[in-house]
Amino acid sequence: MNLETVRVDFKRPLLIMKAPNGFLACGYINIETCNRTGDACALVNAGNFDDMRTALIVAVSHQAAALGIRIGDTGESALLKMQ
């Protein structure tokens, strides 16, 4: 899978897994901002990259929904749809 990972350490880490057509992120990212910019984004509650893959999606941007990503999907499923 073609992914770029970004981790920024705060009290809780900011985690992003970027695929060619969107990204999976933790709750630091605002879905409404992604809707305004047209980014495909799915959010999970996870503290590391491995957990992000198995965590359930808790929010999706409009563009992510257009790719078929739904709340309750796994992070892995969302990343596959963003390839």
C-alpha cells in the first residue's frame, strides 16, 4: 500500500496516514475543514499507526464518503479505498 505517515508529538500524538487520494487521521483534524478544502479524510480514535488500521472510522468528509468510506468501516478499509 502506498502510504506516507506523519507523527507530531503533543500530549497525545497527531497521527496522519496519507494515501494517494486522501488521508486517515486522529481526532486533531477537523472534518469541516476537510469539507471546505475538498479533502478525502476519515477520522479514527487511536494512539498509534497500527491501531489506526484496526480502529473504526468515527467521522468522514464529504469527499471520503464519495469514495465509499463510511462511519464504522475500519481504518484499513478506508486506506484501501483511498489508493
